[in-house]
Amino acid sequence: MPLAGTLQRISGFGTLTIYKMAASPFWYVRYYEDGKIIRRSLKVADKKEAIAAAKKVFVDIKHHKMNQLPFTKASGFEVCARGLHRENEARVQRGELSKQKLQLDAARLEADLMPHFGKYEIADISYAHISDYLNKLSTPKRPLSINTLKIHLSHIKTILRYAQRVGVLNALPAFPTLKTVDTPRPWFNSAEYTKLHRTCDANIGKVFKKAGTKGEQRRNIAITQELYDLILFMTNSFIRPTDIKVLQHKHVAVIRGDQTYLRLTHPPTKSHGSPVVTMPEAVEIYDRLLERQRKEGFGKPDDYLFQPEHRENRDYALRTITRQFDQLLTIANLKKTASGESRTLYSLRHTCIMFRLTKGDNVALLTLARSARTSTEMIDRFYAKHLHAEMNVQQLQSMRDGAKGRKARKSPDNAEKRETSAKKAKKGV
């Protein structure tokens, strides 16, 4: 509370007022701006110096307002962004959010969002500020895709929604609209897939030197039996590359009966946790993999299906597999498609789904989506993008039994009419 008799309004500067408090030898200043009270210590004990310092504070406040800068060091945006991050850390602990997403969000916040929005109060962020951010974000030196920009927009919106939940923001501002451009990953057709796994089989045990951009050797990459098994397993099980990091033997149930398959119940991925039902070939591949791992001292319920030796660092395990696969693509000359698209480990999942769409007998799209832990919309937008009518011309031209009968009965009737017309024509009718 101000000391009685120390309150003094500075003439000509609106509500600018200096005062002293009992707990400090220094003078303080306060000012009302846009319904807010701004208070600062002037760090001086002399009254004349305090008046001069208060006038500088007034000029500083007006400068911040004109340039839409925050009046406090920690802006509302920063406070809310940090608060959201702490909330998401708790969600990671509960298993509601992946650790990888948390890390990516944190990196994006520090590298891009904070440098641009950190100077704004949360309520001051408008459509113009967000649009300006997008315009400055993508440069010729850093050409970001539309989908990457949409991720940035989503992150901003999530922070503002958090601010809304905690009562800092009344309503969200309008957001720029970005045209959605789907970029489905390339796949392997039957001939390419055969070439891929045969090339892998022929090169098991061989070591290749990986050179850097300047020609220096960076690492040796060995093609392993495990890679061969992984290629066959992924193209018969619908799993994503990220599933490799979490898939353990305790998540695998072997079903042998009228239908033979594996039931995979690993932790949810991309908000989907339904059991994955594999093709029957996956059972044979898994049996072979399990037999080999048991000889190597692995294969226990808590061991991982792939790269079990890297139990403590599953990110490294996935990178190791990815490097092998990239090397194999180079050897097999399958790194690029005919149209120049780059294939990755994810192309095996795409291939698995495309094989069901092109080789399956009227596979229900919803059933396929459930087993692949995705939605029918995502299959249509990203996986079936390469599917064209000629691939399923037999299904396209198929007829129900009843329709076939009607067609068969219709033909003689037409022939009969043609014959009658011909007779009438001969008679001159």
C-alpha cells in the first residue's frame, strides 16, 4: 500500500502517479492503460529523479502500446505457452500424449513461435499477427510445405485454446485458411516389392560404407536378416515404422484356426488403439523371428520384436533399421519412384494397404481401416491416392447373380426382336 502523503500525480501525464511504500526506500510509479494497472519500481530514492524516471516509464508504455508490445517482461503468450507445455508433460506421464510430440512442440515453440509471438499479450494476437507469422516463416532458404505450416497453425490454436480454458482469453481470433495438399507416400508395386526383398535376401551379411556429403566415410551399414524379416512383416501387418519402437512379444498373439493371423495389441498410435489383424504370412515370419531371437537370448515377453538389443534407446533402434532400409533402397535402385518421389520405411505400410486394395476380394474399407489403425478418410486421402479404376477392373465390371440372369434373359429377347424386324423387312412391312 502507498504511504500516506507520498502519492503524487505527474501533471500532464494522465494517470501517471508516483508513490512510496513502507517496505522499500525507492519510489514506485503506476499508470492506468486500457483497463490495466501498470506498476514498476523506479529504483531511485530521490523524488526529483523519481519524477524524471516516471516520465520515461510513461513514454515506454506508449511506445509498447503503439507497437503492440507487451507491458510486462513475460507476455501472456509466453505464460500460456509454458503452461500448456507443463500440462502436456503431465499428459505424457499418463500416456495420453507421445513423448516425441512433446519434444517436437517444444522445439517449434523455442525456434519459431516464441521469437514471433513472445512479445504479444495473448488477447492482442489477431488474424493479422498470425498471417504475418506464416508469411515470415516460410522463406526461400526454408521452404516449408503447406502441411508443415498447418502444424504451426494448429500449435498456435492449441495455445490460444489453453488460454481460453484458463480464462485469459474470451474468444479465439480468426485463423488464415491454408489449402490442404495431401502428399501420399509412394509404395512398391508387385514387381518392385519382389525386387526389394530379393535384393535384401541376396545382400544379407554384406557391409556398405556410407559416405558423407564431402566424400568422407561416416559409418558402416550392414544388411541383416532382421531387415529382411522386417520388410516381410511390415507388408503383411499394416504397422507404422513408429510401431517398431514399441512392439514387444507380449503384444503378439498367434491365432491358428479357421483363419491364421497375428493379433497385435501394442500401445495406441496416432490416437488409434484397435487390435491389428495381420495377413497369414505374418505368422510364419514371426515364428522364424522368434526362433532366431531365442537362440540369441531374446524373445521374452518384454523384449522387442526388432532391435531388442537396444532396449534402452528405442529411437536409436528405429534409426538403425531406417539406415539399413535406406541403404537397401540405394542398392536396389528403388529410392525414387518414376515420378521422382522418395521412398522411405513408411512405404512398406503403404504397400501393405495398397496390396489389400488391389489384391483383396472386396475388402471392406472400414475393416481395413480398423486393422491399419487409421480411418477410411485417411485411406482414401493418403493410401488409395494411387489407386485407379483399372487396378480393380474385375470388381468394377462384376455383376450380382440376379443381374447376370436378367442380362442373360434380355439377350435372346433382343435377338428375337432383331429376327422379327429382319423378316418384316424382307416382306416389305
